[in-house]
Amino acid sequence: MLAEAQHDGHAGPGTGRRATTLCYEDRLACPRPSRYSIKDAWGLAVDHIDHILIVDDDREIRDLLSNYLGKNGLRVTLAAGGRQMRAFLDTDRVDLIVLDIMMPGDDGLVLCRELRSGRHKATPVLMLTARSDETDRIVGLEMGADDYLVKPFAARELLARIKAVLRRTRMLPPNLQVTEAGRLLAFGTWQLDTTTRHLIDATGTVVTLSGAEYRLLRVLLDHPQRVLSRDQLLNLTQGREAELFDRSIDLLVSRLRQRLKDDAREPAYIKTVRSEGYVFAMPITIAQAREK
């Protein structure tokens, strides 16, 4: 039933007409396979091959990407839409999902929102879109996508984006080593639970954050009292350089201020530094986890 959804990346065709979303230069040399060591149940180091799920209704694009990413050392699973994606994720896990926006039935935005509200909320999502409209890109990031790529694109760029997203999700915070015993970051009247990735207010009420909101808040908390430019925030949260007129960070700051009930005219938490960027102005401490 899931023969197509479970197509392995090493068996892709790789010949024939190139899809318009890929570039000829993608046939050039392949970099080192994406592997890293993990420990098994006995504490022995084993190689882990990153597993990528590609969800796209265009079969040719799926096969071409499967072939290219497979040759670059990634394990690839293909799904033609939401039904196959759900069926696969019910029984297996992946390291990252490449999700096309423009699909019949449930489109990529709907599926991304579904992923972020369920048990796969921590799985990185990279969205593909044929639209160059800034609004669509911002909406994708609001839904919790970790990054996006506009068609047509070079498969080498997709590979680079995938590796950048995976690298960011696995990095430890640079200055706050949060352990399971102290996973709450406290600031002002708020606490951030870094395990469940949600906010807790002074009354103990949980406030859910989107993936993009959590990443932005975490970057700000990791660099308190330091002015970060929009370019720096975009690179730290999404792993890419800012594009001309890219206002996604401004929108995310606005939404995060709303979550924190921070007055945009006189903010106490996230202050705007004119012509420079933003600074998190509140002191931060590591609190003990609440007893259950």
C-alpha cells in the first residue's frame, strides 16, 4: 500500500529529462555522506544516516530529489501527499521533512500546522514553494517551518539547507546548558520550558509557541543584553542570509511580543534598537522544573 511512500533514495532513476525545479549543476561532485555517531542501547557508538521525508505531489521531482539526496548519503522516503505522509509517520520517524506547499487536498501549510500540533512538533520542516510572494514564505514560517526554498531551486542548495537545519536543531545552546533537572528558563513573569517548548505564565498557564516563535525566543534568551541585527537573527533562527525586504523577523518579533504580552510601544522584554536590530533586555535565570 505504501510502496511509493517507502521508495528508498538510493534507487531513484537519476536519468531522463530534468525537472524545471532543479539545475544542471546539481550533477556535479557529491559531498561526504551525512552521518554522525550516536550510542545504541549498550552505549556503543554507531553511525546514524539522516532520514529525510519528501512530501511532494510531483513524482518526477520526488524521484530526482530522492536520487540526488541518496547519492549524497541521506536516507530518503517519498510521499505523494498528506495521506502517505501520515501513514509513514505513524510507524516510523525521520530527521527532517521536506514539504511542498502547493499540493491538492491538504496543502503544505495545513500539513505543517498539523505536524506542529502533534507528536512530530519537534521534527524539522523545510518547505518548498513555487510562489515568490513574501507573504507565503512568512505564513510558512508562522506555521512552524524551519526554513523554506522557492522553486526553481538547485538541489545542491536544498542539500545545504537540509544540513544547516539539522545542524541547528542538534546544537546545544552556547551559554545556557539546560539539564533535565533545570530545564526552565525564567525571565520576568515568564518561564520557558525547553523540553516541551512552551511558555508558562505567572499563574502556571501554558502558552503554546510555534516552531519559529520558539527558535526566535531561544536565540534571544541565549544572547541576553546583546543587540542582534535582523540578519543575525535570520541566520541564527533559519540558517540563511537575509533577502532584500525580508520582514519575517519583524513579524516574528511582533508575534512573540504578543505571546509575552509585551507592549510594542514600550516593551520590557524585546526592545527595538533603531537601525541596529533587537535586544532581549530582561535578566534570565535557570529555574528548577516543577514537580509532577
